[in-house]
Amino acid sequence: MTHLALQENNPDINDQLQLLVADGMSQVDRLIDEYLKSDIPLIEQIAKHIIYSGGKRLRPSLVVLASLTYGDVSAATVALAAAVEFIHTATLLHDDVIDESDMRRGKNSAHKIWGNTAAILVGDYLFARAFELMVKTGNLHVLDILSKTSAIITAGEVRQLVESHSLDLTVESCLEIMGAKTSALFGAACQAGSLVAGASIEQAQSMYTYGYNLGLIFQISDDILDYCSQDTSRGKVPGDDFREGKITLPLVYAYRDASDDDRELIHRTFVESDQCAGDFEAVRTMINRNQGFETSRQLAENLIVLAKQEIRLVDRNKDLLVGLLDECLNRYK
Amino acid sequence: MTHLALQENNPDINDQLQLLVADGMSQVDRLIDEYLKSDIPLIEQIAKHIIYSGGKRLRPSLVVLASLTYGDVSAATVALAAAVEFIHTATLLHDDVIDESDMRRGKNSAHKIWGNTAAILVGDYLFARAFELMVKTGNLHVLDILSKTSAIITAGEVRQLVESHSLDLTVESCLEIMGAKTSALFGAACQAGSLVAGASIEQAQSMYTYGYNLGLIFQISDDILDYCSQDTSRGKVPGDDFREGKITLPLVYAYRDASDDDRELIHRTFVESDQCAGDFEAVRTMINRNQGFETSRQLAENLIVLAKQEIRLVDRNKDLLVGLLDECLNRYK
């Protein structure tokens, strides 16, 4: 399995990371396998379909990386990393039902193959198994972090449901939703991973902020890629957000400075869901003209500065942690 | 709010129980209120709709009762009871999406009013909040019990999805599914409630078995009521299981001894989903003729004997615990 092969921009950083977390991640993979075993074939089948669908295992790798930054990979690290991957996978399963996505990572999505019911239930199952895994860490602080994070993720999903089809969405709200949906789990992975390896509360808090910013950068890059990617090997078809009428950061920035004609285009395609051939390209051009991609990228670069600041006192793996920030941003180049 | 008003068969037992758990349950209600507060109005709205829809609060009452049987109601008892109610409510929300039920306790179901997406997400949210509440107990054993129980419940749902429309369903499988879907949470409520109040591992294990059997009796009674209830005040319309083609215990028993003609009726209405006017009454008569209700009731009576055996060494509240078993069975009289 290829871990952390974000893209091939900077093979050095990817290689270094993969090498560093390889031992820990092979333990994580074994534990995931063990916890996917079920007397009920359908559960195992659906869970494996999504867990082994070529995801990058970025979140559990962050747990391992955080543990290695402050100590060793222990049984608690491994359990926590598997739990974080299960939480992420559970949200993917439910997301696909909610977005009615037919594809996930280039394969048919679980709800498309097995129906909504099975996808909802196996998501619930993975979520429960994640908590079982977390109990194995024997660390109540970690359990507190991850249960709060799970609530934050879901609350973010609800907010997105309510707000992300409205052109009243502000940059601030947009960042809060991204923060809840994506960054909170990145942050928690880094925070909890360092805590179980012996980091102090303050050190772990800095790792949370590092991870949170990394998550935001990751998501901003994803939102730009959804308009600008030329690469279909990721299994994601460009234009998903557009077709779903999901208002993301580049559009929010563009709308702010848009002309009346541009606003009308946005209103028709996003609010009225009236989309025809050529509209996607027109919207992309319009976002570009109004600096939507550039301003988003600029924000991500500022977040890199903040994240670097958080890890300035880290002794180990600093170059890797910094490299990962740049890697996340530049994968859309 | 009326707690534990199962039915009016035995007002003494209900009154005694309500009186005993009243103080604890008012603390539980306050904590539930606190944990339902959200910055996102939709979450609070949906969660309150289902939490305050007239449910009997039976599961959290069992937590309080178990704590009072082995000690006092502590902050851990209250957090645990609220968590158990949240887990139950989360499964109800997802069940309604899965069963496409339009009604729940006599009101429109959440997914009918707000859509599947919101119901799925608020279910996830309540589940995450349940774990936050459990972390508050500071008791890893309790967290282990409840996280395992959550996985068991969901696995039971998946099994029901796969097996409960097949006439190959055996009595054993049927009981296992009921055990997972309903009884496990009853058992865990009793076990964890007694543990946090100082019961020994063995005492808590006996309370688990008591609760598990109580849950089975509750579900058997529910399955009989779904054919035989004359009472529409429960908000449940008789015939739900029949209309959904869900094969429950009375039918499994009846099918075992049914004539070819009876089997043909079952096959047409359940497997082929070909149901016409009068079929529900015909199936009820057929189940009755083949002793399906009587054999189910007999099983429940045997379970009462087993459950009584488990609590023979309990010092406090024994009459109440015993009375509750009879009450659960006899509510369909």
C-alpha cells in the first residue's frame, strides 16, 4: 500500500515521510485488518471497499508522525491511528450518501453498489469500532479530544448543508466549515499522536494548531483542484463541487469582487442549479479573473507561515513537518 | 415528563419506579438539555424533536435504577444515562431513514420533515456527543462496554437488513438480531449503571444479563403488539412490520408449523411484497392459529425466569426489578 503519495511534486518529502512512518503504518494496517473482520460478510465487504480504495492514509500517518516527533510508536499510537482512519472512513461513507456521489476515488461509491442503508449502517459501525480502538489507548484525554472532534466534524457537515448553497456565505464561515469538516481531525490526529508519545499539553496543543492549519491548506488545495486539476488519476472528476452547487472558498472570494454579470452567472448556476454545457469553464474563468484561486492560494501561504511558527520549538522531524505543508499546497500545481 | 409510563397495567410498579428514579432523571434531563444546545439551530431542532417526542426514557431510567441498586446516583450515572439515551436516539434517527418510516411516536419522523441528510448527520452528532458524555464518567471500563455495544447494535442492524426478509430466518438468528439491536443496550445500561455505583464485575455482569433479557422481553412484546395492539395511543400503527416485510419472532414460529397454504400466504406477502386489503388480518389469524404469539410469549416467560435468577442476590430494589420484567411482557395484554 502506498502511504502519503500525495502527488509527485516533491518525491523527497514523500519518500522521507513514507520511510519514517512505514513501520508504524504496517502495524496500523494490521490492526485495521483485524478490526474490519466481522461475522457479517456485508460489513467486512463494504468497509474494505472503502478502506482499501486507494486513500492516502494521510490522517493515520499524521498520528504516527506526531508520535515519532515526541517519542516512539506505541500500541496506543497504532490504535489511535486506526481509530482516526475509521472515523474518516465513516464520514466518507455518510458523505457519499448525503452528496449522492456515485464515485469515490475512481471507484463506484459504497452507497451506489450496496444502497444507502448499508452505507449508513457500515459508517455507524466503523464509528463505533473507532471508539473501541480509542478505549484501547487507555487515555481519557485522547478519548475526550477525539469524541469532541467527531461532534465538531458532524456539526460542520450540518453547517455545510445549511449554508454552503447560499451566496451569503462569508470567507469566515467558509473557513469555519472547512475547519470543522476537515481540519479538526487533522489537528486531533497530530495532538493525540503526540500526547500518547509523551508530549506536554502545550506541545500537543501546538501540534493541534499545526495539524489544523495543514488540514485547511489541504482543503483549500482540494477546492482549487476541483476547478483546476488536469489530473484524473486521483479518481476525482473536476467540477464535482460545481455540479453539486457547493460554494467553496475560491468562489466566495471571486463573488466578493465580481461584476453584476459574473454574479448573475454564479446565481444561475449555483443558486438556481441551472447549468448548461460550457458553464463550468465559464465559472472557472470567472473565478480566475476575480482572483478567487490566487487569493485562496495566498491564504494557504499565510497559513503555512502560522503553522511553521507553531512547530518552531519541535526538535525532531521539523523539516518533514514543514515540507508536508508545502506539499499539501503545491499538489495542485 | 413522564418516565417509564410503559402502560397502565400495573400502576404500582410504574409509580414506584418513577418515584425511585425521579431525582436522578431530572438531573439526566438537565444534562440532555445542556448537550443538545448547539450553535447550529438545525441540530438542536432535530435532536429536540426526537428526544422530546414522548419516548419513555426507559434506557436511561435503567441506568439510574442500576446505580441506585448498588449505590448512589453520581455525576457518572447521570452522564452515562444521558449518553445511553443519545445512542438510542441516534439509532432511531438512522432507523427511520433506513426503514423510510414516515411516523415516529405519532409524529412525523425527522427524515420526513428535514430530509435524510439532516437525519443522518444529527444521528452522527448525537452519537459523538454520547461519547463525549461517556468520557465525562472517567471510567474506561464503561467506555469499553458502551463502545462495544454501539458496534453490536449496528452489526445487528446490518444483519437484520440482510436476513430479516428471508424465510430461512431461524428462531436462533431472530433472537440474535433482537439481542444485538435492542437487548445489548438494555444490558449495557444495567451493567454500566451498576459499575459506576460500585458494583463488582460479577454483580455488574449479572445486571447485564438481567438487562439483556429484559430487552428481549421488551422486543418480543413489541413484535406481538405490532400485530395485536388495539391501542393507537403509543403512536405506533399496528402492522408496521408486516407492511415493511420484516420477519419477526411470531412469524418465524408460525412459519415453522405452517401448512402449505399458510406458507404460500407468508411467501406472497413477505417475500414477494404482494400485499392486498385483508392480508394483514389474514396473516395475524394465521400466526395465531400456528401459535406464533403464544410460543413467543412462552419464550418471554422463560426469559423472565432466567432474569429473576440473575438478580436473586441483589439486596435493593429486587421487587422493582422483578416487577419491571412482568410489566414489559404484559403491556400487550
